[in-house]
Amino acid sequence: MDYRYFKWNEDLLKKGNSSFDKLLKIFNQLLMQTSGDVGAALSWLTELDKEYGLTENTTAGLGDFIEWLKKEGYLEDAAEKGSFQLTSKITKKIREDSLNQIFTSLKKDSSLGSHKIASPGRSVEPLPETRAWKFGDNLQQMDITSTINNSFKRNGIDDFSLSEDDIEVYDNEHQTQCATVLMIDVSHSMILYGEDRITPAKTVALALSELILTRYPKDSLEILLFGDEAWQIDVKELPFISIGPYHTNTKAGLALARQLLRRKRSQNKQIFMITDGKPSAINEGIKIYKNSFGLDRKIVNKTLDEAVICRKEKIVITTFMVTSDPYLKGFVEELTEANQGRAYFSGLDHLGEFMLVDYIRNRQKRVR
């Protein structure tokens, strides 16, 4: 790889932070595209720099950017010489960027104007306890006394200034909790025909996880992937998931989601499913029955059985369709009727907005 290094200069670091922040956003997107392969992401970033001059108007090169990533705790040296490994800090940064990206889109998109999320999480009366301010908190709930005291402790009385770290807000008492399982389709069709559908799905999942972790910490979010079969993943794996040569075993996904939700005490349980295709596989003993042609009633009926069981267990299924496939629409109509759930044809452009709005709106309805 071709990196440009300069003599380390602390002042250069401070001046370069703005450009490094921009490079970090690009680097994070490349990490998602390469399923977390740091070497490949840096190689792509080098090619982009050559092609578009990303560092052309700065005095720092990509070598300095890598040193900055290490200094800021985003990268660590790996055992293999000349290679790097990601830290938990960079996965959190990717989640934060994903959430900010979707909230920014919501503010700009007038077509979603009726879906107001100005004060997500405002539930009942605030508690006397306070906590540090987090993204999305309502500043009307700021504890002025504690905030000013924090500033005085940091700067002294003679040099008053207020930073984000000084702000404290009153916490809210939530009357109820919400347990959510997010199902992501990783079948081969998610990148077919030259359209990348998995990256928007990952971005949405990252945003939703960050929203819940920071704004609704008493809620729970489990994440599972479904292809030929279904399996659970940890939130730290989210940015780096990839598709496989799989069919779509929606039944297995719903069954695993039910199992995960059974462990939750919350009375409010829901499944969010992102998919681009009709079900085309089910488990039969130790084998997997597959059929990609049309709507196979054997597969569809078994899948609908799971939706009915979810309804009986008071689990609401919300389906987000990212294509307009007629077979998928036909299946989702049946699924939604069987479960008495919800369905959106969001496409890729508004997937994030639809999902976050749906989560916040319906959570507020349950809480109040």
C-alpha cells in the first residue's frame, strides 16, 4: 500500500482533525463494504485518495490518518506485522454515524413530515435522578444546577464555558419496556442484479441498535440473520455481516426470534424483519427443503404457521420490504394478515427512516 508519512507533529494532528473526521466516515463505510477487513478498506481508501485527492488539500497523508486512528483508539496493531485490528470504539462510532445519518435524512425529508420524532423517549414524569446528556435527549429536561457545577469544576469560576460533557439531564421513568428482535435477510438476492441491499440494511440495524442502547437502555434488542437457516449475532458484529449463497428460510428466522423473545419479561414484544424475497426454504428434520420458483405453498404455509404462533404469543411482526417483487408482496400480505402486524414497502432510500419512526412512534403509544 502507498501511504505518505510526515514527521509527527502534535499541532498538525489538531489542525488535521477536521479532515481526519471526514476520512473516518469514508473509512467506516469501506469497513462495512469489506465486512471488517481493515487491509482491504485501507487499500480502497488509498485508491480513492489517488483518484479523488482526498488528502490533496491537507498537509497530512493517509499514513498520518492511520496514526491518528491508532492514537484515537479506533485501530490497534495486530499480531501480524504491518496489520491492524478494529476496536470496540470504532464499531460504536459506526453505529453513531448510522443513527446521525438517518436522523439527518428525517429532518430533510418533508414527505415524512407527519412522522415526528422530535422528542423520542419522552414517556412519563421525569425522575429526580440525573445522568449525563446523550444524543437525542430533550434539553428541556436539563438539570441546570448540576450542569453549571460541572462547568465550574472543569474550568473554575473565573473562566466559565459550557461543553457537551458538562450537561446533565433528568432521567425518565418508563412504565414499560420493549423487547425487539431484528431479522436481517442475508440470502444471495440481497446483492443480485447490481443492487447492494445489504449495506442499507446494516446501516439501519446499526442505527436502531445505537438508538436503543443510548436512548432506551431498558429496552432490549436481539439481532439475527436468516438465509438457509437462522442464527443470532452480537451487536459488535453488525457492521461486518455479509450475504451468502443462501435461500430465504423466513420460518427459521421467525422461530428463532420467538425463542429469543420468550426469555424477555417485557409484555411488549416485536419482530422487525428486513427482506427482499419471498420464503424459499424450510427445515425438514436435518435437511433443508428449498424451492426458489414462485410461492411454494408448502414453504409459505409453514412460515405462516410461525406468524400465527407469534400472534398468539402477542409478538407483532413488522416487515420492511426493500424490493417491489410481486411474489414478496403477495407473501407479506398473507403474513401481515396472519400475524395482524404491519408491513412497509420502504425501498432502500427510506428504510432507515421508516424503521426508526415505527419503533419510536409505536413505543410511545405503548408507554403512555
